Amino acid sequence: MFSSFIIKYAEIGVKGKNRYVFEDALVNQIKYSLMGSGTTYKVSKTPGRIFVDFEGEFDFDDVIERFKHVFGISGICPMVRVDNKAPEELYKDVIEYFDKVYPDKKKTFKVKARRANKGYPMDSMELNAEIGGQLLDAFPELTVDVHNPEIELVVEVRDKIYIYSETIPGPGGMPVGTNGKAMLLLSGGIDSPVAGYMISKRGVKIDAVYFHAPPYTSERAKQKVVDLARYVSKYSGPINLHVINFTDIQLYIYEKCPHEELTIIMRRYMMKIAEMIAEESECQGLITGESIGQVASQTTHSLLVTNEVCKLPVFRPLIGFDKEDIVAISKKIDTYETSIQPYEDCCTIFVAKHPVTKPNLNIIKKHEENLSEKIDEMVKEALDTREVLLIKRDN
């Protein structure tokens, strides 16, 4: 029945003279979402609308699911496009559409006509009344309900005429790439993939860094993070995942610093390294999955001490969320089942029995002086030996 879709957007519509930049970014993300779908399609746009037309066979449900991963889309409308023709011919097309889409005619409905083409011989109100009357004549079991109809039939008169009656919700947000770039500190837990998803929803392109600690963390733990990055990339577009071997640095901190401060000092060096990679990658900020009070390293005191090492802003989209909020989003974006797989990451392996919850910045910096002999060299070695993986969505 359907081979074409109207793609609606919301926030983009208020962008004024720069709207075309956001529309072009949305078109690119739609094309990315259809990679590997095995379809032949064309994406085009007119003011206020983007169209996707498919040629030949395609999987309708799969295409809808792919569109639901594209930030910037507010609605997905399967539609029929017909030539701009006289009203008498249009009525026949509308009746044919309604008959095919709704075998059961015991429905309430309303007609919502929009005449963008001012040269058309009938205005919107006239079209509403006449199309509604034609449908009632053709299908007497229909009932008009202008306030809460089961079916809202939309007829848009433009260069062509577009007929549709369903708007499938999209994910909203802004097209990825329209609001700069940031570096995500990605672990194998529940929180950080959700943080990456949420920042991407605001149009930010993301790359990611993962801190690996072999042999304390396994290759399966690393693969878990790769899998999480792939789920996020369905929404964010391709991600460059920087894998840092953090073992020697952690062991050195463990040897030289008080154990109750291990998590904070380790976290500070993660942030330092992530910022170095971010600046090299022309990012404008860092992203973490931290939420106030969730663990010892996420108290307000701890976040203050962690932030001190960074010049770039640190985006924490989950900062006021509780765990149930975060879990709900992780399930929505399909990362939850992967995140709870029992493969430890470096943050959980080297945690102290009684970590400090109100660290003093001056004391932390004083104890970090114990690392001065080797730490700069070790950080350089970690950066020089990193592995960079390009993560894209699966077909």
C-alpha cells in the first residue's frame, strides 16, 4: 500500500534562515539509518517537509524502526502521493485510499485539509467539508467526530497532493552533528550509554573512550563496551571508540596513593586522558553518566574534585536522575540487557572497601604528587598504544 513517507520535524522549524542546515543534517541521518536495509530509496525535501520514497519491495516495519532511531524526526507519516488534480478526481483517490487502509468502516473520523498551493480552486475549509461528505456517501457506516476521531485523514495540497492518516511518533530532538561534538567516557555499565544517547538527542556528534584493564578485565568486557557503542550508534551515527589500556596506571595509583582515594584519583586521570583525546578530536566537551549520590565518586564533593582537572565542560545529562529513570531509558534503547552482563570493568575491579565520599581537593592533589615520577610517561604510553575502533550500526 505505502511506498512513500512524509517525515515531520518540530524544533528545526523554528531555526529561521539556518533551517536548511538542520534539514540537510536530518536528511543525512535518514540516509544513515537506511544503510544496510537492502532498499532503493530517494530522500527529498520541500519547505517544512522531508519525503522518503522507496522503489520495489521493502520491509515496512523495519523501515519504521530505522526512522525511530533518527533524532530530529517528530513524526513518520506513511502516505500516498497523487498528482495535483481537479477536486472530482481527488475525491476518488481519497475514497480509494480510505477503502484500502480501513477495511472496517465502523469508525469515527474527521478530515484535515491543508491547501499550501493557493492556486487550487478550493480552500481548506471547503475541502474539509466536501471530502468528508464524499466519504460519508461512499461509506455510510462512518461517523464524523471533529473533537476526538479514531481517524484523522490529512489531505495536503502542494505541488502534488499527499494523503495520509497516521503519524507514528519519532524520537524528537535535533539532528546529530548540528550542535558540535563531545567525547563520551563509556564503560560497560547502565549509565554511560544512556548519557551518550541523551546528548546525541540534542544534536551532538559523539566519540567515546573506554578504559580497559587487562588481565583484570577480559576481552569479553571490552566486547561488551563495543556492543554498547554499536547500540548507541544506531542513534548517534558512527562512533570512534578509543580503547585505552589503563592497567599500569591503575596499579601505579594503587601502589602510591591511599586506597580510600583510589577511585577519585583514578577518575581524575581518566578525565585527563579523555580530555586529551577530546581536544585532539576537536570535541567541545566531555560526557559522563554520573548521577549525584549514586556511588562514592558521584557525590557533589567528589564531582568537584573530578571536575578540577578539566578545562572542557563536562556534560552530565543524568545528573538528577535516579536509577529507575536511567534503567527505563536503557531498556528503551536496548542497551540494558548488554549492560547487565557480568563482565567487570576497571572501575569496579579497583574499588576501595571504604572509598572517601567527601574528598578534599588539596589533599588529593598532595597525594597525586606521589605519582610524579612515572605518571606523565605512563599517560603518554596509554595514549600512544590506544586502539581506535570505528563503530557503526549493524544492518
